Amino acid sequence: MSKVQPLLREIMIGDLHLKNRMVMAPMTRSRANNLDHRATELQAKHYGQRSSAGLIITCGSQVSKNAVGYINTPGIYSEAQVDGWKLVTDEVHKREGAY
């Protein structure tokens, strides 16, 4: 019998292999306080610090200028915003977060 706590055991969910059963819920941090509404180094640090979770669901992202539902959230409709999210994903992947 395994002495590893069930929460810390690996799991397969469809095609997704998770290193544990912890799922981090979306937490909109309002840190895209810039003219481009771009994810920042601070958001990359935030998600990187949590990369040991089995699955991270990021904050919501507006898909157009007209779809902003919450102040200072990062969008994903411009190249600058895509580059901002790459900061986040690169940091999580660097820390061996799942992708």
C-alpha cells in the first residue's frame, strides 16, 4: 500500500497526465495594469510559484477591447498580450509545470 497521500498521487484525466491531484482555481489578480493589458513578469512569478499544482487554471482573459469584464486583467487579442502570456507559460514550464 502506498504511503503517498491520495492528493499527491499522479492521475490521468483524458490525455492529461497530472503529477498530483491539486487544481488551482482561477484567481484574477488585476496585475495587467498597463496600456496593453498585457500579462506581466509579476503574473509570471505568481503562476511560476504555483507550478507544482497538478493543474493551474489561469485568470480570465478578454478576447477583444469590448470584452473587458474586470479591471486590469490581461487580454489575449494582441501580439503584445500573447507575448505577455508567453512569459507566464515559459515560467511555469521552466519550473516543470504541466503543459
